[in-house]
Amino acid sequence: MKRIITILILLVSTSLMAQDPILQEGREALEERAETITDKYVDALGLRAEQELLFRNKVEEFLIREQKIKETSKGDDMLNKMVALRQNEMAEMADILTRIQLQEYKKVRPTIQPLARVKQ
């Protein structure tokens, strides 16, 4: 009996951990924006089909995180969180892109996805 309960708990916990809660919040506007942004990067970076899909999902994930930061933070706090978010995004994009593509990504990202500015 203990084994059955243990196995059930293991299966349930494994399936819960497999889902990314950030991507579960399907927001159509952000999906469309992620697709538009990805299309710009496809041209600039020459992404392959499988890279494009991974890249689009990652862009959408970070757009959702960015929106949450904008909703919960203001001023310098928001800017600091956005900079940290961009650094995390860069690190995660390094897993998807080749070294040459990553270097080009660093060059074109400020024009395709500029960082927000704080109004004073």
C-alpha cells in the first residue's frame, strides 16, 4: 500500500513540475507580439525552424515576465528589475542560439527590443 501511494505522489508531483506556470497564462496579445518580434530576429539571425519555435516560446515567456514587472513596479525599481530580466533572457537565449547568432543577437536586440525608460 505504501508503494502505491508513493508511486502516485511521485507521478502527480512529476506532472506538476513539468508544466511551466508562466507559459500557462496564455495571452493572445503577447503571443502575437512574440511572433512579430521573433520574425524580426529570424531575418537578423537566420534562425532554423526548430530554433525559431524555441526562440518564440522564450520571447513570449519573457514578455509575460516583463508585463508582470511593469504591473507591480515603478521607477528605478522597475528599471532594475527589467535590466536583471534582460540579463536572464540573454543567458537563456545562449542555450538556443549558436555563438555567432548570440553575438548578432546582442547587437540587434537594442533596436528590436529596446529597454524601457524611466520618466522623471
